[in-house]
Amino acid sequence: MDVGMMMVFASYGWENCPDNRVWDEEIRLARLAADLGFDCLWSAEHHFNDYSFVPDNVQLMTYLTALCPNIDVGTAAVILPWHDPLRVAENVSVLDMLSKGRLRFGMGRGLARREFAAFRLNMDESRARFDEAAPMIVKALKTGFIEGDGPYYRQPRTEIRPRPQHSFDGRIYAVASSEDSVISAAKLGAHMVMFADRPWEMRAPTIERGRQLHREFHGTEPPHVMLTDFCVCGTDVATLEDEARRYQGKFVESNFYHYEFLGEHFKTVKGYDAYQQKAEIARKGGLDGAVAGFMQAASWGTPDKILRGLEERRKVVGDFELNIAFRFGGTPFEVSERGLRLFAKEVLPVLKSWGPAKSAKAAA
């Protein structure tokens, strides 16, 4: 199994935590993950708020590719509606050249109304903008030229310099939480990226749908889905559940706040039907119900408990890549470091020894 570490860069849950401390501690964890045998360092793109503030994850990964020369770097994800496709293609080409082909390029369309508003963009356009920009960028990274004649990006044919140096086959990822996003990811031939926010039995049909669509569009077997997890790992059985409930619960709370899941706006925003369903579930079950569902999906506990949970997950969804965060929701640095070290020592070697799943009932 391929296992990466997710960098969140959040201060939600801390009192008076300076931004530079958040970044310093995340980068300390990144260097540790690189030394302990993880396969990739990943980061989201988010702006303006305590929930997560990584305004330019390509810039971040350009720094990390020099700081950590023996590990891949990845974007999960660059939010395309907030960027010009030409600039994305140029910046990705530079980063991939500097990293000597170690970049895994992930894309998304964005979800937070507050971020779209700050960028003075209409959220109704996010799906159309993504579906127009993503193929332009992927083709540019393949051919060295970018062009487009759609309603949003009328791009004259332009050469990308420095020219892309390495094939991006197998290195394209796309966030796929809604039905439309699953279709988009399949058309791109991308790894689907999903997050541990609900029991995996609820995700399984969507994952299998994405696999089927990939086969229809490309006639090949699909790449593994990447599942992004939020982990609390330790040895003290008596305190671990309380820790998980505290830090994973605080992360869910921050998620509710940032995306306004208790609001009504998803009813009227074009292309966000799947999130309207999630919002209705959130209003019905409240924060406590959402935290309970999150804790069913995410990894927490002793290394043995976490391994058993991942084994059960693989039975439900089939083979997957894992992208795991250790610092979120106010998790103290020492708890994050403890979890990262213990996971690397006792969980990571077992995951890396796994071969393909012999049987997976992903669509059951």
C-alpha cells in the first residue's frame, strides 16, 4: 500500500496560536514523515481561516521537495476555479522539474462559500470552470502546450516553459466527493480522492461507480482511490477514545463551520446537490451525530485497532492509497508526533507488506 501524510495547517482548536507556529510544527512533522518511510507529503489548499490556511500548496511543495529529497510531494488539491489554468500548468511544470518527477498533481473545485466570496467568484460556476480547466492542464502537462476555447478560458495555444520533463501517467488526482466529481475524475483518468467523513459503506457504491466509469472511458483498470484519513494513535487504551473524540470532534466542528453545513445555501448553489444531502444529514443528526459517523470512518486507537480498521475498510472498498493526517482539531504537537512515530513503527510496515486484495465487495 502507498501511504502518504496529509498536512492540514489548521489553528482551529488552539487558543492564540500564531500562524508561524502552525506552519513550523507541520513542517517538522513533514520532515519526520519523510525520514520514517512515508511515500508522499500532501497538502490541501485553503485560505483566510483557522480551518486551514495553505494559500499556495504548489509553493509549499516546491520548498518541501528541496527540504525532503527522498519523498514524493502532492497537492490534494489545487482548487482550479481560483486559478488561471495557464499559471497552474506553468507552476506544476516547474515543481515537477525541480522534484525530478516526484510530484503527484491533485485538483479540486472548492466547496467553501466564504473562499469563493473572497475571490469574487460565483460558486455556481465551479463545476463548469473545473471541467473546462482540468483537461486543459492535464493535456498541457502531457504535450507541453496549453490551449482552450471554452466560455471561461479562451486560451491561445501557448508553450509551457520550462517544458514538462516527465510523464504524468499515474500521477493525476482529483477530489471526488459528489457524483459530478466522480464523473470528472473518471474522464481525466485520475485517482479519486475522498475523505474520511462518513462510514465507508456509504462511500463504497460511489467508489465502484468511479471505477466502472474509468473502464468505460479508458478501457483500462482504474488507479487506486486515495482515502484521506485523520488519525489519533497511541498505546494508552484508557485515554485514546477520549483523545479521538476531542480532536476528531474538533475537526468535524471546524469542518461544519468552514463549509457552513448547517446553512441552507447548498439548496441554491448549482452543482452541489451531494453536499445538500450531507447538510440535511448534518442538521438532522447534529454535531454529535456527525462526530460519531466520522469516528466510524477515521483511524484512531492502538496500532492493532487501526490495522484492523484498515483491513475492514479494504474489504468494503477494495484496494486504496492512504493519506493520513496526524495534526488537526487542536491536536497538540506532542500527541501528533507520538501518533506519527508509533504509526510509522507498527502500522506502516504492515501496510507496505500488503499485496492486492484477494476479494473486495466494493459495490455490495
